[in-house]
Amino acid sequence: MAGKAAAPGTAVLLVTANVGSLFDDPENLQKNWLREFYQVVHTHRPHFLALHCQEFGGKNYEASMSHVDKFVRELLSGDAMKEYNRARVYLDENYESQEHFTCKWSRKGFIRTRWCLADCAFDLVNIHLFHDASNLVAWETSPSVYSGIRHKALGYVLDRIIDQRFEKASYFVFGDFNFRLDSKSVVETLCTKATMQTVRAADTNEVVKLIFRESDNDRKVMLQLEKKLFDYFNQEVFRDDNGTALLEFDKELSVFKDRLYELDISFPPSYPYSEDSSQGRQYMNTRCPAWCDRVLMSPSAKELILRSESEEKVVTYDHIGPSVCMGDHKGSDASATRGPPARPPCSTRSHVLRQLHRQTRLSATARRPAPHVASAPDGAPDKPHIPHCRVCSCDIK
């Protein structure tokens, strides 16, 4: 098992990613993403692998959903996956059904599944929350209106998870939470010595652009802010020391401090990396970089980890870069639920957030709910009980 030289391997590997743009350019982006994913699996050789994705099938799903089956087949047929003896995949691909497909305009939502591993039952939840529609609106108040909307949506999901109709279990929440830094505070910090110029539309007098210039140094432009533009002159501030200096502005999770726990963040902001591979690790200049993709856990899940006596490890990753039933299902010992709470992968890079003692720790990067893949390899020493899907069979392939 993990930690023993004779039998290397990770007990549990949890991966989450927003894969929307992979379906816009399947010949290039998908191949790069799969290569990175296979490398992670090959390196850690997990006994149990859980992959949660968002925006599966892409934003323009009517045109790109045809690529879904091929992508899933390629995902499961890679050499790194051949040691596994079974897999479960849940996809939301019935876009012609307005009642059952993820919300029509945004595809935001969540999926919940229950698993049993080594006699330990736990829930895996995949979620995609609302994004910031305008940088200007996000900048106006602290906290922003968008932050409040995300709080309500996440609270809705957590209330569903602890629904008294179902037996309680520890849970882990993967997702593209779209948590953004406190925009007003970030701008004030980045542009402390700058003066602000306001540009308004001639016909409506509406603010359409903010320009922050240094007070000296030839009035150099430090930041330009528009509805979908966040152009800061020095992106290194978001990468230096993994952006630690900006973590104080990552405040959205604090509202749920009594309901959700997160390990220390040890990777740079995960969004919005450029999808142009020629630009390397550059962020797109559309949004302020933020830690949108993460994995959270219930307090009981945290205790589960801390109490563990095993020396196996659980590795969590962000950024390896759908038919799901919509209803609650009674009369079974577990359930899958999806409801309407309410970006292509930021990059193909991955980060080991932390190695832990056994049982179940999962971690994060994602955006819309899409496939959930879970597997256990053949021949794993002291292999734990292989998890089985307890979800209903409603149109699930």
C-alpha cells in the first residue's frame, strides 16, 4: 500500500476539472488534457480514482455533444487505466430534455453519488456555481452581489445533502465553485498608488471602463477594468509564492466555515489560464485570477481523515487541466440527486495539494457537473472493497 516500498501506490486519487473547451478543440486540447491525466494516474497508481468534471460536452453542447462518447472511450482506454477492473461513468447529455438537462442557459447544477470503500460510506458531490457576469459590477461592492448568489446556491446544495430522508454520510464536494477574490479589495491593494480614470458611454453615461494609472512613472497604466476585461500589467503577483499574498481576499468560503472544511491551498490561482498552449502559464485578461476550482469536505469527513490509523495516502489534484437522474430516489440505501442551484479547463497542470492518512479525502478543480469516473485496479495489495454505484438506473449509461 502507499508508503511501503514493496507496493507503491496511492489509496485514493481525487481529480476535478472544468473541461468545457476540450470539446471545442478535441484534436488538440483533448489530447493534451488526456496525456496529463494519464501521467498523473500512472505516477500515483491509485486504488480508487474519482474524477469530477464540469461543462462536459462543452458550452455549445448541441454541436459538440457528439464528441462525448469518443472522449469517454479514450479516457478509459489509456494505458494508465488498464489496471482497473471496472468503472462507473455518469453523464448529463440529454440536452433535448429541458426538464432534465442542466439548467438551460448556464448548465449550472450538482450531482451527488454515494460510495462504500472499505466499509466506509461517503458521498461525492460535484457542483458548478454561478460566475461573475461583470468585473465592473463585482468591483462595486464588497462582498459583491455575485458572491451572495453563490452563497445561496451552495447553501441550497448543502441542505439537499443533509436531507433527513437519506442516511447521513461524510461528504466531499468537488467543483468549479467560481469563488472569486474580493474584487474591490484586490483592486485597491494592487493599485494603492494609482489614480482612477472613469470612462462612460456617450449615449447612456454608463461606466464602461476604469483605468488605473500610476501617480508618477509617466502615468503608466497598471490596470484596465471592463465588463469582461481585467488587464493587470504584472501577472507575476498571482504566481509568486503561489499567490499567497492574495489569499486574504479569498473570503467566500468563510460563510460556510462551520459546514465545510478545506486543506491549505498550496497552488496558484486556478482560473483563468489561457487555453493557447503557446502562451505557457499566462492567465487570460478576462478576469482577476482566483481559486475557483477546489474540493471541500464536511466536518465529519475531516474527522474521518484525522482519525485514520492507516498509513495509506490520499492525493488531491486540481487542473488535470453526463446522463444523470434529476430526482431524489427513495427506497434504496443510497441516492443520486441533482438540482438547480444557481470555463474550459484553466490549464492542464496538476497540483498535489497534500498527502493524507487513509479513508477519504478528495480535492478540487472543476466547473459544471459532468462525468464522474471511479475505478479500482486489479492486483492492488490489500485492495479495499471496490465501490459500487448505488444510483438509480434512470437513463444512466
